Amino acid sequence: MDDLFLFDLDGTLSDPLEGISRSLNHALTAFGYEPRAITETAAFVGPPLERAIEVLTHSTNRKHISDLEPTGGI
């Protein structure tokens, strides 16, 4: 039988803050928004990505939020 390991990288085993912050800033700047400080993006490690984009862009437009998601809302 093969061994299987599953990891939930929510901060218990690793610190995803820098990667998530850089990813959010990449999406924001690609759409003309100013990048945010890592201290500002830290609040969005864990909550749904849609909520982070909504708060950071001050937009409730579902299409716009979906366009900023890396998967295009898939």
C-alpha cells in the first residue's frame, strides 16, 4: 500500500503570509490597483479570496472580483 500525506498549509506547518501577500498584490497591480503592505494583506490569510478582493478593491461587482481571482472564479 502506498503512503499518502495530505497537508493543509494554513499556517500550522508553514507561513503562507508572504506568498499570499505577493499573489494578492500581483492581481491588484495587474488591474491597476496600488499594492498593499504585507501588514494589510495579513488579515486575508484564511478567509475566502473573494472577500479579500472585495475589501481591498472596495468593489462588490461580482464579475470584477471574479476577474481578479487567479482561477477567474472557477
